[in-house]
Amino acid sequence: MIQSKIAEMLGLKYPVFQGGMAWVATAELVSAVSNAGALGIIGSGSMEPEILEKEIHRTKNMTDRPFGVNLMLMNPFIEDLVDVVCKEKVAVVTTGAGNPGKYIDKFKSAGIKVFPIAPMIALAKRLEKLGVDGIIAEGGESGGHVGELTTMVLVRQIVKEINLPVIAAGGISDGRSVVAALALGADAVQMGTRFVVAKETKIHQNYKEAVIKADCRDAVVTGRSTGHPVRCLRNRLTREFEKLEKEGAPKEKLEELGTGKLKAAAVDGDVKWGSVMMGQTAGLINKEQTVKEILEEIFNEVPEVIKELNQRILS
Ligand code: TUI
């Protein structure tokens, strides 16, 4: 057992959040993660309110353990999605791709614990003042929409300057990287890419195979010029994107190229022209396992790594 304020607050066996990945984190994965003792989180990034409501109900039918919902703040239905999570009184909300400041009071009134994702210290400081329960410090190694700083620097800075539990995210996939996050002062970790290849994850097999085959350097960032950089597998889509960016194509044209591409990869299995979002840890992940196997493997490794460090330091 690892002492963790967040694990204690939420009644978790493992101090682990599963990243709330759009099209990937549906009731099957979320309930498997929560049932295994970590925190499953529904990815509502692509959902309309009625779909999210249904997904919450499906998850409630598959687990009695707490679970969360990730709200992607650029979702056009965000106001209604906020109302759905408050009505359903989910245990936890995480937010991404924006500042959730104006919704915090609503979440708190509904008794929901709030953990915004912050890719920079300024946002973390603003949110601390609004009474959030912790900060997910997500470094640029992660998949999907990324910030500029690395996990190593961002987590350290947020732990130093914020007086709240910090969840480290980005680049974490095994026992050693969990120990590294704890050494930086994180209270818990969030993992996305490792759960993409979980047996319970209901996405196209091509997507999982792409993660398993990928090298760390295959997960590239495109879209910096649009203000919404995204890390995903280098493929025909990213090459076309890079070409258009170099030519100085207008933002609208670039956004048009990206539209619907995550669904194309996750649902239709189009790993050539789809947006196969994955973090750099894809290069370290090489097999499909159940959620239980993933968590057990990681947390069997943690004490071994700490023992090894103790031996090196004391000898
Ligand atoms: O949100 C994510 N990862 C995502 S969202 C997503 S869907 C998408 N698809 C295409 C283009 C863009 C998004 C896929 N992956 N991670 C959390 C995260 N949040 N990363 C970065 C941020 C972030 C960025 C700016 C959070 C806050 C923020 O604040 C700006 C402000 O207004 O202060």
C-alpha cells in the first residue's frame, strides 16, 4: 500500500487515475479500472449530453466503486455536460483543454471532487484559490492535447508552489515511472496510453496494435500553429498536417483536416489517416493485458524499485 491523500479521499487501493480519453475511456474500461481499485474516468470529449448520461448509467451498472468524468472544455456542449455530471453526482470530475474556473462552484455544490488538468503553474495557482481538490500536472510526454513543459519540470514546479495534492501525468507507464513521480512529490499518477491497450478497452484492434508497435519517437506533436498541439502517431495524417503547416495554411483548413480523425482511428481502425493519439510511453508498452494485470504489474514493481534505490543509497 502506498500512502496517498487522494487514494484515501476517494477510497482507492492504487493512487492511479485512468486518463479520460475521448472515444477510448467508455464504461467498459472505466468500470474495469474502478473495480480493480484505481479511478476509472469516462472520456466525454466527443460526447453530447444524452450520450454522457447513458455512459454514466452504463458505468454505474458495471461498478459500485467511485469513478469520474473528464470534461474537455472545448466541447461545444460543455454547459449541458456540466449539468449532467452535477445531476448524476459522479464522484470526480477532471477537466482538460481549458480553465474550468466558472464551473467549480457548481461541482462543489453537487459534492463532486474536482481535479483540473493544468499544463502550467499559472492556471494551477488560479484554480487553487477556487478550492479545487487537487491538480493533475500533465507534461508534454502525454498523448492528445499537450502543453509545453515536460512532466519532470511541471510536476516538480506545481508540487513546490501549490499546497494541494498533485497527480502526475504524462510519460508514466510502469513501476519505475510511478516511483519517479512520487519522488517529484506527486501524491498520485494518471496514466492514459498504458490503458489504451487494456483488454477491456473497446477500441479498434488496429489502434492497440499501433500503440504496441510504436517507438517513443513515433508519438509526434502537430498543430502547434493552431494553438492546439496534439501528440499522436506519426502517419499520413500528421505528414499532411505538417506539410500544410509549413505552407502556412489557414487555421480553418488545418482544423478541418483534424475533424473526426480520432473517431476514424478508434472506431474504424484507420491508423493511416486517423488521429492515433498516444503518449511517448507508447514505445515502452508492448503487450495487451487486463486492467488488473497492468495495475498488479506496476505496483509489484514499485517496492522492488524502492528497495533497489535504498540498497544503492545505503551501501
Ligand atoms: O485535454 C487533454 N488532452 C486531450 S483533449 C483532446 S480532444 C482534442 N482534439 C483535438 C484538438 C484538441 C483537443 C485530446 N487530448 N489533456 C489535458 C490538457 N489540458 N492538456 C493541455 C490542457 C490545457 C491547456 C490550456 C489545460 C488548460 C489550459 O488553459 C488555458 C487557459 O485558458 O488558461
